[in-house]
Amino acid sequence: MARPAPGIVKGGVLGGIASASGMALTATSGWLIVRAAERPIILTLMTAIVAVRAFGIARPVFRYWERLVSHDAALALLARRRWAAYDALIPLTPARLGRRRRSDVLAGVVDDLDDVVDAQVRVTVPVISSVVAGGLAILLTSWLAPAVGLVLSALAVGIALVCVVAYRLESRSLAELLAARAEVMRVSELMTSQATDLHAVGGWPTAMGWLDDAQRTLTTATRRQSIGRATASAAFLLLVGGAVVLTAVVVWPLALAAPVKALLLLTPVAVSEVITPLTDAMRALARATGSAARIDALLGLEPAVGPGGTTDLPATTGAPRLTARGLTASWTGGRTDVGPIALDVPAGSRVALTGPNGSGKSTLLAVLARHLEPTGGTVGWDGVDVTDLLTACVRDQVAIVDDLPHVFASTLRANLTLARPGATDAEVRDALRRAGLSPLLAALPAGLDTRLGEGGRGLSGGERARIAIARALLSRRPVILLDEPVAHLDPPTATAVLTDLLTADPEPGPHPTIVMATHRPEGLSLFDQVVTMQRPPE
């Protein structure tokens, strides 16, 4: 379990005071009822009446205060952890992510981080609250009747043991549940994606059998997890019930007033309110532990490209000349994924890389972008071997557009200026014009302030590709790498997108160097050079 974030301990203490107020409310109410049954002078009950009201008001007030403090702390921690996680993912992309889809990586990291940070509120706060409230209860009962204090101390030890057992049961069943759920998803995806082939070869009944087996395993795992949680909850109730019975036995012969005995007897009952959240806390702890392990395993991977040499890029304003001599590279270190290849891209030129699938077009772009180290040969940047240059400096000079550009649920302006936060509206409009988006901008009701994506204006595939290109142009980076930017567009749209990119009037200054990987013929005549690549030898 991670160290409590700043503010979480304070929230736990406030929660403990709220829980203690609830316990005191129950115990004091018992004292008041028994004492009132003796028909004393009403003034002798006023203190208890005021205390009941005070505890009744204090419980929701401190609970609300605890929610404000703990959730503020957790949200601040979540923002820091997400920033750190995304920062750690950048050096791992894409070489160390294997065949994981970007959406799977993002969803996994987001969900796992949520579970880890949620543990601050769902585990740390309830545990601290239980310790604070339980400690106060033990101190009070020990002062009134030491024997009852011992009973509550034994109850606390029993609760701790049940928590340990509940955590272990939850952890074990959670691993089984996740594995079973993943198998159901795997088989379901296989059947839906290969339904035609399965029917054609008569394999659909067999696949249905696989799905039935996976679902039965999932049902068994779910039932086992439910039994574990129910067992923990029942154990808590049995412990409280045993403590009540034992307290009654201990209190009966004591020379105490009946109202005080009622107070002592109701204290273990009030403990049930404090320990009820612990079942869910152990569940959250098990989830957070598994999530933290997955995050550490992912973010702890060694980056595919190191920090590079010690040489900074020369202070030039033009695009670089990119060269490759006998270049080979591999994603896994096993087989060669590109090369050997020779390449010469003059400064400011436009080069298209074509070839069959598996010829290494995307791999070559990854090497040029310093996302993958060469396994052989050299890559030059204005005549300097890129391995002698600082990796971060080279990456800062490269803009990348891929086949699945992401549009954020924000304004059009925000979607572009993330590439260069200091860009003016005039520069944003010019980038949109060069990407062929002037008609779109003119049609938007709020112009650059129009919200895109979820909750806003939808975009076609061509518009998404153009926005990604406009983003790259606005960045003013001297190298633009395009990885199948029109792969999912129809031929006329693909041609229009590339024509606007390569023939639009540029802004004053040198042209960027553009290298595009594509398997389609649209727009190839617009490039200065077309390089046809071949699959590397086995």
C-alpha cells in the first residue's frame, strides 16, 4: 500500500471523529433510555440529551469534512500520478508496448491508476478512522470498566485478523476472476471477428463450447469471490455478537449503575458501524495491489532508446538532411524488421516510402523519430550520427502523424495549440488553411472555440486526418513523419488531403522535411522521391 498522500491522514482522523461520534451517539442514547426509565428529575437528563444532539450533529458534519479533505487530496494525487505515468510511457512508445493497442494501454493505465489512488480514500481513510474510533472506545471503556476494555481490545485483534484473511481471499479470487474475464473476452472477440470462417469450416459449435467453458469458469470465480466477501462480513458480525455477549457477562456483576452498564453493553454494538466499511476496504486494497503491480511492470520497462550522446543539435533554422547507411532495426531483438536500407532525404524534400506489408516502412519512421535504436548501420542528421545526439533534442524536432489521429474532447483551438501552446489564432488559422480545413473553420458556429469530439461536433475520418496534419504544421518542427495518414480514407479524400498538405502555400521560411509511409498510390506523384522498400531477408 502506498504512503498516504498529504491530507489523507487528516481525512482519516476526521473520519475517526465522525465514527466515534456515531458510537458515542448509540452508547449515550442507551444510557439516556435506561436512565429515563428510572424517572429521575428531568434536569439530570439534560446533559445526556445535549450530548445526544451534539453527537448526532457532529457525525454528519465531520463525515462531510472528511469527504472534502480526503477527496481533494486523492484528486490532487491522481493528477500527479497520471502526469508521471504518461511521462514514463512516452519513452516506451511504441517499441516496449508490444502488440498492445493504444486504447488498451491507455484504458489499463487509467483504470489501474484510479484503483491505486482510490485506495487512499477507500482503504487508508476507513482504516485510520476505525483505528481512531476504536482506540477512543477502548480508552473510554477501559476507564469505566477495564474488563470491557479488554473485551474490545480482543475484538480489535479479531477484526484485524479477519481483515487479513479477507484481503488474502479477495486477492486470490480477484486474480482468478480477472483471468476468467479475460478468457471470456478473448474467445468472444475471436468468435465475432472470425464468425464467417468458423461457420465455413464448421467450427462454430466448437467455439461455442470454448465460450461455454470460459463462462463457467468466470461464474465459478465470481461465486468464489462472493463467498469470500460474505464470509468476511459474517465473521465481522459474529465477532461483534460475541463481544456483546461477553460484555454482558463481564458487566453483569460489576457494581455500576444500570445506565452505565447499558452504555458499556451498547459500545460493541456501535463498533459494527465502524467496521462495516472494512469489507469493502479489503476489496479495494486487493484491487489496488494488483493494479500497482501491473503499473510497475509496465512503467518499469527499459526504454527502447536511451538518452543518446552528449551532442546538442546545431542552432539552425532549416530542415535537416536525413540519411541512412546500411540501416537495420528490430522491434524485438530477434528478427530484423527493416533493412538493410540506404536512404537520402535532402533538407526540405518530400519522400514517400512504399512497399508491401512487413517491408519495414513504419519501423524506418520509428528509427528516424528516435523511437527505436538501429541494430546495424547508421542514421545521420545533417551528417551527424543520431546516436551521438541527445535523444530528447532529436525528438523535439520531429512531428508525427499516424493512421489513427486522436481528437480530444475540447475546442478546435485547444486541439491544435497543444502542439505549440504559444501559437496565435492567426497561426492556428494558417495551419488549418494549409491542411485544407478553411471550409470547416468557416462552417463552425463558434470558430476556433467550437468543441470537438465527445459532447461536441463530430468529425469525419478526413477531417481527423487534416486536424492531425494541421497540428504537425503548427508545431513548426523541421521534420514531419506521416505513418499511413490516409489509410482509412476513400481515394478522393486521401488524394485531397495529401494535395492540400503538399501544394498549399507555405508560411514564410524553409520547408519542413516530410517523410510518409504508405501502401496506397494516391498522391505519390506529389512527392520529390518515392522509395520502394522490400521485406528484409529472413
